[in-house]
Amino acid sequence: KLNRYIEDGRLSIDNNRAERAVRPFAVGRKNWLFCNTHTGADASAMLYSLVETAKANDLSPFDYLHYLFKEVPSLKPGDDLDHLLPWNFAKS
């Protein structure tokens, strides 16, 4: 089974990179068992999405969430939300 690895030096001998990529989902799956209600599961999914979107835009999730939690309470219905998007936060 090591023939491919020996023949092609570009191949990795382990799959640690792939396992690290899926680890948050494996850990999350155990944590999500405690979302007792549909609303709680929705809230967890939204928070997880915010954190992952911040990471995808090279932002500190803590700083981005701090900004959101500071700005959102002062919004009124119908206000423009574009300034809350992570790619706009990066510009400010």
C-alpha cells in the first residue's frame, strides 16, 4: 500500500490535514446534541455561521462579534445592514 507514496514524493504519508479540516464539525456534532429546541439549534447555526464567515474574511471572530453585538441593538427596522457585513467591517 505504500507503493504510491514511494513513487510520488508529493503525496503526504498521513491525512492529518483532512482530519484537522473536519474536526470542528466532529466536535460541534457532540455539542449540538444539547440544542434542546429548534430555536436553540437555529441560534447555534447562526452563531457558527458568523464565526466561520469572519474567519473566511481574515477577521478575528471575537472582534467581529463584539462589533456586531455593539451595533445591532441600535438598529431600527428598515435600517441598511450592509455596514455589518464582514467585508465592510474589514474596510472600517
